[in-house]
Amino acid sequence: MAELKTKATEVAPADFIAALPDATRRADAETLLALMERLTGEPPRMWGPSIVGFGKYRYKYESSREGEMCRIGFSPRKAEIVLYVLDGAGDQSAALARLGKHKTGKGCLYIRKLADVDMEVLEALVRDKIARMDAQYPR
């Protein structure tokens, strides 16, 4: 079995964020880092080359594949910020309708910039994901 690429690294998240070339993306990443650190009570850690994650959990699929991943996180990519806060476990449509400009994927929320969204709604989505992770994967 191939080794997982997305695993915790020793790169400092602050250094990764400081190296982002776009000033808006950098400022948004700093805001998300502070928000998620405050809500999780966990220090940030890099997962793979571009995910800033908080906490960790072990998973195991029915196929017996298992691994470790951050409980919640984000990745400030060139075109948009990816937030790993959706899981499809509950109806998040009401919150997403109030969020502002965004796109969604299976477990991801895509935002071009934080100025496009309601930060209170985003914080509620982050809190919801933390609660779901705590329920499914107790610390």
C-alpha cells in the first residue's frame, strides 16, 4: 500500500502562511488560523504541504485502510481557500444559504476570500464540524 502524502509535518504553519504571495490570502489564512485555534483549543500543524490542521484522529475504512488526519483545517490555495468543515452528516443547507459566496464539495467549503462570507455563519459551521468530530472520534 502506498504511503499517505497528507500527514503531519514539522513545517511551522506561521512560516507557511507568511510565505503566501497574495496579501489577502495571507491575511485570510491568519484569521482562519486564529479562529480555528481558538475554537479547537489545539495548536496548528501542517498536514502535507498545504493544509493547516488542528488536532488529529485515526480513521479506519471498511476496506481496512487506516490512517491519521487533522480533525479540522484549511488550505489557502492560489484560487480559493479550502475549508475542511463539511461532512454531509447533517443538514447544513440553512447555514450555507446564509454564508455568502462559496462553493461546496463532498467535505470541503471553497471560499475566494473571507470578505465574501458572513464570519458568524462560518464560525457556526466550524463549531458544528468540531462537535461532529468530537462525537464520532472522541479525544
